[in-house]
Amino acid sequence: MLHKLKLFLMRIFFPKLYIKIKETRNTQTPITFKYWLYQKVFGFNKQVYWPTHFTSIVTGHKNIYAGIDTCPGYMPGCYIQGIGEIYIGDYTQISANVGIITANHNIYDSRKHDIKSVHIGKYCWIGMNVMILPGVTLGDNTIVGAGSVVTKSFEDGNCIIAGNPAKIVKKLDKEKFTHHKCSYEYNGYIKSCDFDAYRKRYLNI
């Protein structure tokens, strides 16, 4: 009864949010009232255009491209550092406590940063406690084992990588992947059909 009342009130007072919640409820990164409340009202990662957990930290959101149904920092404890550019493709899953880093301190002058971009393909799966370092490119269908530190690129994708430093532990058959799509496609809080216009106006990537 209480749940129905909450939905009724949301539909009356937040009709646009209600539609987003309804249309994304069966996705891997659904928009929820709780996430929206912590983010847009309480101010945790307020400027970020996709849902994030209140314990995750996202910096430089204008340098980050988050694909369809892809929300870096949706799970708890992530650190997404957008000093340099980060591109993450559609339908990529990112687990808890993942770090994606685009800049390290210069070894000769710690006041300066050495900046490199990170590119992650479509339908990737980044396991828990993974660290992805500057300059890394991961091709489509890359699975990164939990606790891995990714120091170099695996551009061809279609593989499982793991370890510190990460290396290929299994190559995968590209033809066996099931590439699902959502009935309603969103880039974060934004309908995908409107995202190109948003990207040109507000993002640097």
C-alpha cells in the first residue's frame, strides 16, 4: 500500500522522473527515486548526468562519455577520475569499488599531472575492486576479473583478463555473445535520442 502511494505521489509531483523510473526499471542501471534524491537533492555527484551511488566519487563529468545503460559509479565505492577523457560504451557493467584513472602525478613534479584517456568498449564487464590506469583501451566484450589492475590495453576485446598486472586468461568466441538492448534506451538520465544534442552542448568528449 505504501509503495503504491509513493508511486502515485511521484506520478503527480515528479511526472518526468516517474516516466524515467518506469522505463528503466528492468535495466542493469535503473533510475530510482533513492538515487535521484541522493544525487540531485542531497548533492552527491549532483552535476553528473547518470545515476551514481552516494558513496562513489565522479570527477570531471564533462570529460566522460557514458553509453546506453552504462553508469560508472552506480555501484558503491567507485572512483571515476575524469581529468582526462573517459569513454565507456553501451551496456557495459561496472562493479563496486572500481577505479578508472586518467591522470597520475608526474614523477619529477608531483604538482603536475600526466594525463591520458581511457576507452572501454561495449558489453564489457568490469569486476569488483578493479583498477584501470591511464591510457588503457579495452575492446568490446572484455571481462575484467575482480581485483585486477589493468596497466595496458587489450584493444581486440573478446577476452577475459585478470591479475596484477592484468593479462589475458581466456579468449572468447565473439559469435557466442548475446548483445541485448533495452526497450527504452537511456544514457543516464537522458533519453538516447536526445543525447547527441546534450553531448554537443554540455560535454567535452
